[in-house]
Amino acid sequence: MMERNLSVVLKSGGLLSVALMIIGIGEGLFLHADMEHTPYTDLGEMFSGLVSFDPVQTLYAGVLVLIITPLCGLFYMMVHFLMKGSFRYSLMCLIIFLMLAIVIVQGG
């Protein structure tokens, strides 16, 4: 059961990120929007860009979902192992989760 649920989490995140990237490319091609590169954006700009059909922000959102998807899978596994009483595996998931989160927050 855990494998199927984990598969759904990872597949859904992957499909959502690809869909956002395709929508962003479509926005850029069909709306003839300005596709200039912005070096940094925060989450507020990203969400407002999604609402206003900004193709760059939509692409950024797709990449963000793609990066966060494995973290969601690890979080799901950690909670599952905690509920099953496998504290050793949940601790390993927590350590990997924290390592990935630190690398993502630091920017690589």
C-alpha cells in the first residue's frame, strides 16, 4: 500500500510540474509575452505571475514543483514509518529530508 501511495505522490508531482512547464511555454508562444529572464523571484511574485499568466513565473512554478516532489515523497515515507513504528527508517527519512531541504534552501 505504501508503494502505491508513494507512486501516486511522485507521479502526481511530476505530472503537475510538466503541465506547468508546458503551460508556461504555451503562454510564452501564444500570448507573445515577454520572456525575459529574471534572476530571482520570490513565492509571492511566482503566485501573482501564475494568476496574471506570466510565462516565466509559470515555468519557475513548474521547476519548484519538480524540486519539491521528492521532498513530499520523503515526508510521506517518514510519516508512514512513524505510524508503523519503524523509528529507525523514519529517522533515516528525516535526516535525508533535512539534508535535501538545507541544500535546496542554500541554493545548491
